Amino acid sequence: MFTVFIVVIAIIAVLLVLIVLVQNSKGGGLAGEFGGSGASQMFGVKRTTDLLEQITWGLAGAMAILALVSHLFIGEPQAAGGINSVNVEKANQRSLPSAPAPTTPAPATTPAPAQQPAQK
């Protein structure tokens, strides 16, 4: 169901871009490419700019609502399971090497003095 929301949002986004490009801005926009004043008769209504503005707001609102509603279909993260990965499972199965038992240091010994041969 989440995929359906994503596809519908993508379609609305493309339509929104096209509608915004068709609108007549101060610079003319793509509406000027259709013959200037002829663009106002393209949809069969007298005030095309009002219709295009309403369509723009409707598509933007629909996209915002669908984006918020799609959050409900994402699914809850697995709280008990955590991250499921082969690497995580292997790490959990391995045991850490145990530290060597502490040993008491051997008492320091001083080397015995070298014995000189006895003289006769």
C-alpha cells in the first residue's frame, strides 16, 4: 500500500510541475508559447489563470495530505528484534576471548655475584 502512495505522489508531482510551467507569470512562462491571449481559451474558460491556480493549490494540498497519510502505512520498526542482519547474528554467536587471569609478578631477584676462582 505504501508503494501505491509513492506512485500517486510522484504522478501528482509531475502534474504539479507541468501546471506551474503552463501558468502565465510576469515573464510569460510557457503560456506565452501557446499564443499569449490564446492560452486563456485553451481550457474553454475565460479565466484560465484562476483555474490553473486552483489546480496548483489542489495538487499541492493533495501531495501534502498523501505524504502525511503515507506515514501510517510505513510500518512499525521491530522493537524486540532490533536489527536483523547476518553480521549481527554472527557477532552475537561469537564469544569474546577471555582476558588472561591476572598473575602476581614474580619477586625481583638480583643476580648472584660471579664467583672468582679460589687462588692458592
